[in-house]
Amino acid sequence: MREMRIHGRGGQGAVIASKLLASAFFLEGKDVQSFPAFGVERRGAPVTAFLRVSDGPILLRCEILAPDDLIVLDPTLVQAVDVTAGLKPRGSILLNSDQPPEHYARLVRRFRVATVDASAIAAAHGLGSKTQPIVNTAILGAFAAFSNLVSLESVCAAITEDVPTRAEENVAAAREAAGSVRICAAAELHA
Amino acid sequence: MKKVMVGNHAVSWGVKLARAEVIAAYPITPQTQIVEELAEMTADGRLAARFIKVESEHSAMAACIGAAATGVRAFTATSSQGLLLMHELLHWAGLGRLPIVMADINRAVAPGWSIWTDQNDTLAQRDTGWVQLYCETNQEVLDTTVQGFKLAETVDLPVMIVLDAFFLSHTSEPVDVPDQAEVDAFLPRREARLKLDVHDPHAFGALTTPAVYMELRLRQQEAFDRAREAFAAVDREWAERFGRGYGALESYRTEDAEIVLVTSGTITSTTRHVVNERRARGERIGLVKVKMFRPFPTGPLRDALSHVPAVAVLDRNISPGHGGIFAEEIRAALYDLPPGRRPRIDGYVVGLGGRDVTPAVIEDCLERTRRSQAEAAAAAANGGAEREIAREDIWVGVKP
Amino acid sequence: MPDDRGSPDLAHGVPPVAVSSTSTRVNLTGSWKYIRPVYQDKVAPCNQGCPVGIDIEGYMNLLREDRIEDAIGLLLRENALPAVTGRVCYHPCENACNRAWLDDAVSIHGVERMLGDLAIEQRILPEPETPRPETVGIVGSGPAGLSCAYHLARLGYTVTVYEAEAEPGGILRYGIPEYRLPKDVLAHEVNRIRALGVDFRCGVQVGRDLPLNVLESHDAVFVATGARRGRALGIEGEDLPGVRAGLDFLREVNRGGRPALGHRVVVVGGGNTAMDCARTALRLGAEVLVLYRRGREGMPAHDEEVEDALREGVRFEFLAAPVRVESTERVPDREPLEAIEATFDRFEGEPPAPHVAGLTCTRMRLEEPDRSGRPRPVPVEGSEFFVAADLVLTALGEDPDFDFLPEDVERASGVVRVNALNATGHGALFAGGDITDEPHTVAFALGSGKRAAVGIDRYLRFRAGEIGDGADLSELRQGPKGNISVTRWVGGDPVRRTDPVNRVVTFQETNPAHFAPVARAADRHLPPGERRLGFREANLGLEREQALAEARRCFNCGVCNECELCLVFCPDLAISRSAGGGYEIAYEYCKGCGVCATECPRGAITMTREGL
């Protein structure tokens, strides 16, 4: 079983991202469980969403405290909250950032890190607004390319099925992000 | 067709498949998604129902009572304070023998204001004359919702479908949505033989003298007695048609168990995980899941737990001044078993107000029971007094 | 599995729920009541408030049922000139509207105008009754004369109208300006009256061009020559050529004349004629000042007229009265009214040789109310000031002119005395409009003409209608104080009414809880800037959809429109739909609780004492 955590800000689509990723894994025959941090959400405030993926039935129904993988939708969260709390040693971190992964020197030392400029990609595909792009679908494409846990095709299929509006643009963003993810050389070493 | 969906939408889909005809509800976290989805289904024509917007949960239940009394299939959903506000009308539905189905998302009651799960809201409605069915997975939520209508209409009792806040309501997981035609075959249109009819007016719920009131209560009690068998039949038929059954009670790996954990709701899943790990280590640990709380499955519980040396009941609820409510009821149900077949029963209060019940918490309960059992066994071996059952339930996972 | 559903019959033991063992039909709860509801249609306050006596509520009800043609038919039963009144009537009906207590009165004039225009567009002609042998002569073709002619023609009489001017219409044709009432609208409605067979003889003035005894050839005569004599200022210089009676000025413009006014026109007076004069002069290119001796709130002119005048750029000087007209020969040595002079200075152009230089005026102050109940204006000593003017128009009110009538026709306080059906008591002579004692408005004139038509019909059929005749007309009225209804006189009401009583529904009898507030549709207007450029109609009324929406705002006071609420609310299910429409009450079950009457949105249910 693999456990994942997605960090975002209220309004960025972290919860939807966890659902889409669950659907993508489900399409590949996995059992899945996704849920938001239980509580009250406010636009702009840090939010988290979670995902469990397993080949067999998932029995745990409690919170995820030690995830294997992190997806961070907003690079400023790295300063705002301890995004790596509980992350397993050598766990993976995918950051939405216009910087190369090496820019996050402290993270690179302990974890496998990749970055993708999902904001620019989402904005280029007209998702959300220029100042507040909706990055969740783009970053899932990058996650497929970075993690090798789920195929890009499954991610795109999940988007097509579950995103009610502008599915085509979202799929295009995911594909572009998959092609432009930057993986820290050290990450490949760890893998 | 399998879809990944939240537990709230599993309820909505169950209601849609059951072709509810009247839906009246008032929004409350964490239930609102249920009726939002139903409102959309009603608005866009997927569900041919009348959606009645009301100004409170009290009114929602009143509307359902009126609708059900005219012979149609009625549904509502609520949670916590909303359910408490309905309390008076729950009795009206119960003694009125109206087969309303309601989903309640278990949410702790205030104060302090909480939107997180525990079972005190539904257990406070224990004596209102409603069947109560607790669910563990989103699949079970959908299935039980449809089953609930059939059970309700078979015995003329209202049925409450209960699921944990967030752990089910807001958690997405795969759910197999049955085919509408197959559900239609399982659950035909409601045929109410006793209903409000302007062409043959009768007074319902009018003044009832001491000469008959007690008999009415007896009829209700008889209906609850029949509901046990009726649910078994409904569940059997469901399993035949859809390949999934739940039972009022489920025994999980209890064969030759030395300790059996008893749970309800989503704690059950995590407990299965603990049981599997212990069994993998060769420990004789089992699990009993209680799905049906009213009518209380006394017979199946006695069958499942007699001969088990020790039982640990995990209660996500508290009856202040007494203890965990499932533990108390199970002790009462098993009390008159012969001494040799009567298990030692430890009660643990866990997970109130949404406190996470992790494998570690469950293992803590398990180890405490193992120790108390060992002490009791040692005392018995030394010719000590007849072992006593624990008088006070233990709070686990709580700061002193 | 055993099943405990089924018969509630106690013979089989106690049923599963608390249900009566027998049908509750045996419980005749009707024996408990001491008051009982009855369906009793009443009169809407708008109907009573209408001086014409139109069944407004009735046509609103028909519109609600999408019966537009029937609605027009009902309107034309009572009103000869709906397209005219929809434009120029000051709609007292709306002042009476119960809906005003909830949000705003229904725009009744807007609906009426829409229906009136539709009647013209569709050339709708009401069916006359069986022809009568008698002929009736009518003197004057103003609103009263036209109304009387129309209704008499519909009642089957041969009617001849004598008109002094070249075209029929009286004040409608020669008084009210084109921008308020386009001539073609009036012409269409007059043509409808012609089409009913009415003979108009224009250009003949009875008593001047035609001997009075020509009227003796008719079986009955209706005189409605109106108030055409403008009141004089009664001040020095009044006879100068630059001083004109307002009505005379309006008549000239309405005949097509475009008199040269000079730059500066001062209108003296605060009534509707004053407003017509001011707004007309404005359209002819003048700067206009209205002098009025009381304040804004004391003006007899209708509010909408004053508002429109202000919007179009008419200036007002309140609490001011002229004391002397100054000729160009003798410009007073006095400080001019600064603000006004400044405005006039900006005006460029060449005035015609003026005869007056302006008015010397005095400030007024208001003292204790006079006999009319309004504050009495008195001059302020030493407050004289000068207002420059090239032309002074007087609009101080008009007096009736009926000198040609036989001397033994009874007069009182300058008007012809008539009874409740406008008979003078002088044989078959009837009179109406401004020569009788009633407000000088189009609606009252139309109402008096209609009343006289009914009076003449009754007189010719039954020789009834002497002065002081005590005949009980209450059943003919739209409410106890309303005008006569032709429908009630001849019968054939197209609106289904249940046991109607002639009582007006108050707001307290309606149930506003059943009506959501809806904004009243406002009339569309030409922009004020465009209005000054000519005589195009300024108020464009409502779109048809807006008017129909207004009809849906109507409470339908007093008339059951089968809204079903009584049936829904009856706690005893004692109300059911009746086969012939409407509802019936099963009194053997009705407890007399009154919920139906309380819930009825329009006061169509009355609670009555049981057994009385």
C-alpha cells in the first residue's frame, strides 16, 4: 500500500487532485481511498488531501501520518508549513515551482524531489486565471511521469471522466506537464 | 458500473436507485452533499421525486411523515444537531409506523462545536422506534440505503442508515453502482395498504386511550422482532442478486479466537487490518462487526461470542455516567449465558469527536484485554473468586 | 414472514398504528360551527375609485386567464375611450389599489392603455343592443358628450352630436396637447363611436349657428359644453396683447397653429392647464417660468405633470403672484428677479415685437386654511419684484358656459344642477361634464356621460329620472360610492361571480402573505431632451408583456379566481371543486374555523352568522 499527501491552498483544487489521482489508480485496477483533511476549508488557507493506493483491499480508515509521496501545489507552502512532516525517508516530493529541484537544497538532501512549472502550464492552457491558475490537473500529469506509479494515460482518462468543464484543456495541461517535469539527478540515484 | 465516489454520494445513488418519491431535507455539515446531489438529480430529471425545501430538520421530518403517510417513498438526511432537533418527530414516524429512510452522518454533538464523527447523535435516538444500520464502507452505504427501503416497507418501520463523518461521508473509494432495472426488480414501487386517503378518511395518531395504547406499543415491538428476520431475508435476496451481503452481525476470523474485538462503523476496517496482522503472527484474534443496532441482534451476538474467553468492545460513543453504549448492551445481551460460556467483556471508549482511531489505539485496547484476561485466568487458577466483569469502561487514546 | 399491515378493523385486534377504526366521515363536525364561510364576490377598490366606473378587477381577472379579447370587451362595455384614458386619466383607481399597501399599486393605466391600443389595432367594435326608435341630441363632443353618445348608441339609440369646433373631441382635441394625447389616438376612438352610427355635426354652435329648438326634435338631450371660459387675472395691464388665456393658446396650437411667443413665457397658475401651457410653450422654443401663488405641494396639477414639466426644463416660482402686467412702454424701475434674468440672458435669438415687458409680482405667504381646506395665500407687504416676459399665459381655472340653456334649468353655484343620473329635471334634458358640479377631469366627464346615457335610457323606457328621484341606484354602482356600471344596467357580465355583494374589499380583508413583492412596471418615456424638440408623445406606456405582468400583480380583490388556497387550507377537507366552476363547502363537516376566509388572498369568502 502506498500513501500520499497533497498540499495546496483553499481554491487550488487539492481535494479534486486527490480524487482524480484516486480515479486514475482505480482505472489501473488498484483499490483506492482519497479524502480531504477533515475540517473547515477557507480560500487561500493551507489545505491537505490524502490518498491510499493498494493492490489489495484497503482496510485502514484513519488518517495518513507517514506518507510515501507528496504533491505540493503551491511552492510558497514550503515556507508556510512543514510539508515534509512524517514523510518517509527517501519519500518523493513533487513541487509546483518554476525553479529546478536543486533549488530546494534542504529537501534534495533527504528526499527524491522533482519540480514542474504547473502554474505556467495551467495558465497557458487557460485554466483558472493568470493570477490564480488551477494547477491540479497539470501537476497530476507531472506526477505520472515522475512517480511511475500510474500511467499518464490513466491520469488523462480520469480527467476526461471526472472534470466537468474544459476537460480537453486540462488533459493537454497534464500532458505538457508530464513532458516538462524536472527530476533531481540525485532522485534517480535514490530510485 | 464502478465509480469512485464519496460516501455521501453513495447515499444519493442509493436513494436514486430506490426511486424515492419525496425528499425533504435541511443542509448540515457533513451531510449536505447527499441532498445537493439529490436536488440535482431531481432537477435534471434523473430522479422523479418531489424535492421539498424546508426551514429546519424538524420540518424535514414532518414533510417526510406527511409524504410517507400518503403512501409514497420518502427520504431525508441529517447529522448531529439536526438529528437532535428532529427527535420529537422521530417518535411520530416510529409509532406512526411510517417506512421513511433517513441517512445520518454520525457527527459529535455540541458543545464544543464539532463537525467530526462519533455516534452519540444516533444513539441518542435509540428509543424512538427506528431501525438503525451502521455502515463500514461506501459500498455498504449504497447497498444498505436500498435495502433500507425494502426493510422499512416490509415491516412498516422507519430505517436510519448511519455512516461516519468524513471517514465515509467525504472519503472517495470505488463503489459498484447496481443496474437500475435490477434494483427495480429487488425493490418494486411501494404498496402501502394503510395510508391517508381523502376518499376514505381516517384519523391517524389521534387520542389513544389506555385501553389500546399499550397494544400499539406491543405491535411496534412485534414489528421490531420481525425486523431481524426481515433484514436477514432482504440481505439474502440482495446477496443473491448483487453478490454482496452484510448481515446484522459479521464474524471475521473468530474461529478459535481467544479475544474478539467488537466494533461498528469505520473502526471496523482498521480493526480488520489489526486482526490480519495478529493472525499473521499466529495470534488468535477475531472481530465481530455490529451493523444492526436496533433491533438489537441479541441472538446472533450470543451465537458469535459465547465460548469466546474475552471480548473487547470499542465504542465511539459515551453514555455519560455509564459507559460505552454498545458494550453495555452487549453485556446485557450475554448476561444470562451459562457461566462457562459467558465471555469476559471489556469496554473501551475511543475516537470521540473525530479523534483518530489508528491501529495503535486498537492494539492498545487489545493488549489491555489480553492483560486483564491473563490476570483473571491467573486468579481463577489460584482458586480465586469467580471472575468479575469490568465495571468501568476504559478511555483509550485520551490525554489525562 | 407475518405481516401486520392491512385493515384497521378492530375486530381483528388493535391495528399497527393509531388509526380510527371507522371512517371519520361519521363525525359530522359541521354541527360545531356557529359561523359559516360563504363565497361572496365583492367589489375591488379600484372599481369604486374609477370615476368612469370601469370593472378594472374584471378585466384584470380575464387577462390573468389570457382572455385578452374578453378583457378588451369588458373594458369597452364601460369606457368609450380606453386609449385616451390610459394616457390622460390621472388614475384615481391606482390611489385606491390595495396592492399599494404591499409594494406599489398595479399600473392600471398602463394596462388600460395597452388594451385601448389593442382595441384600436384590432378594430374592435362593441355589439350594440337592439335598436330603439328614439333619437338623442348631444351638445358638445368633449369626453362627456362622446361617452354619452357611445353608450346611447350601444344601447340602440340614434344619436346626433353637435360640436362647435371643426372636429369632435372638445378638450381632448383642442385642450390637451399632442404630446400627451396624439390626435390620431383620439381620432381612432371617435371613429369607433362613428362606426356605432353616431352622427357628428361639427362647426355648429347651438344657440348661435343653430336655434335651440332644433333640440326639440330629439326625444332626449344631453348637454356637455364644458368649461371654456378662462378666469381673468384681475390686474392692471391684463388687456395688453401679450397676455393670453392659456386655453385659447392651447386651442390655437392644437388647431395646428404655431404662434410666435418671444423668448420668455410666463404661465400664471398651478393647475393641469398651466402645466399643458408651460410644456407646450417649451416645445415651441420658449424659456418658461410658472408663477404660482402657493407652494409646490399646493399645486392642483397632477404630480406626474409637474414632474414632467420640471424634467423638461420648466422653471417654477412658488409663492408668487402677479400684481401688474408691465407694457414695453413702461418698464418698471425695479430690480429684476436675478436668477431668472440670468437664465434668459443666455437665450440667443430675435423675439417678435413684444407688447409686454413682464410682470410685477409679489411674494406670497400662506395663512390659515380657507374654505377649501387649503392654506390661504396672502401677499407679503413690500416684496414686489419684476419678472421679464414676452408673453403671459393665464391658467387660473375655467368656468362653464351654458348661457344658451333655458332659464328655468336649475342652476346652483354656477353649475347646472342634476340628479344621480344627470337629469336636470327639465323634461328630457340631461347635462354632464364640467357644466355640472364635479371635478374637471376627463374621467369624471366620461363617467357623467355614461351615467346620463343610463339615465336617458331609463327615462325613455320608464319616464323616470326627475330631479330628486329617490330611485335606488345602489345596485348599479361599482361599490356604494362608485359610478354606474353599464354591465349592471344591461346585464351579461362575462366574469363569473358568486353571490356578489356591493361591498368594497379593504386591504385588511386580503391576504398579502400569498403575494410576493414584485416591482411595478414604470412607463417608458422619451428622454426629456428629445421631448423639447417637438410634440411627439412623451409617455410611451408599457410594453405588452409588461402590461400583462402588471395584470398578474393584481390581487383580483373580491373576486374568486379559483386559486385553490381555500381548498388546500381547509383542515377538514370540507371544500371541494364544484362541477360548474368555483368551490362548494360540505357544511356538515365545515367547523366554521374561518381558515379559508383568512387564507383567501382576495377577500372573496365571508364569514356569516350561522342560522341567520
